[in-house]
Amino acid sequence: MTDVPNKNFELNGWHVLSLFVSFFLVVIVVNVAFTVMAIRTYPGQVSRTPYEDGVAYNAKLAQLNAQARLGWRAAARAGDDGAVMVTFLDRAGRPVTGLKVAAKLERPATETGRKNAFLPETAPGAYSARLGGLSGAWDLSLVAHDAAGARFEAERRLTWP
């Protein structure tokens, strides 16, 4: 019989080095892959027109300041049969009459079913319109103008049964 040498695995420096390099190579490849996927799916661009958005924001701030100087207050509520009712009062609590009121209703989570309407004045300072077919929660955005050009904007969530 011949003696067969027992060949046990021995961990030497080259094995440790190759494991160490392989580990960091896998980490680097995964990081590069995730970085490439992140950049492709979201390039970091929030708006395609950032300058114009900034100008519009400044105009919105100016409009809100002018609206605050007016001192008008608006109260909106959901009426029966899909009616939208809005009342306007001035700083002294008197009704604001003669307004042209445009309303937009849309669902909070989707743009489908959006409704636009003009609300005629039904009583001094009271504006309403029946839109019909409304149930559940809707976001109301309204814009009111008077004859002198004053502008008032408001938003409110309304709920119909």
C-alpha cells in the first residue's frame, strides 16, 4: 500500500486577499448599479421651468398680500343636491356684492371628474350653483373678481353625503 497524503485545505494569504478584493468588488458594482438606476429614474429635476415657477411664486405672494389688504373673508359649504354655496364678507362684516365667482371642484386624489362652474349671486354676498352628482370629498378652488379688479382666491375641502 502506498501512503496517500492527506490534502486538507489551507487558508493562505492569497485566499484572504482574493476574498477581500471580491467582497469590495461586489459592493462597488452594486453601488454603481444603484446609482445608475437612481439617476435614470429621477434626475433631480423638480421643474422644467424653475425660473418661471419662481416668478409665478413671487406673483402669488404679491396677490396674497393684496388679498390680505382687502380684508375679505369667504365661507364655503356643501349644500343639498350638489350645491356649492359661498358667502363673502368684508372687513366690517358686510356682504361683498357684485363679484364674478369662478369655482373648480376636483377630487383630492385624482383629476378625473373635475367640474368648473360660475357661481351667480343669489343674495347679497351669497353665491351658489347646483352642480349635481356630487358625493364624497371634493377640493374647491375659487377665484372672485369685483368690478374694480380686486381678486380673491380661496381653497376648501367640501364633503357631500
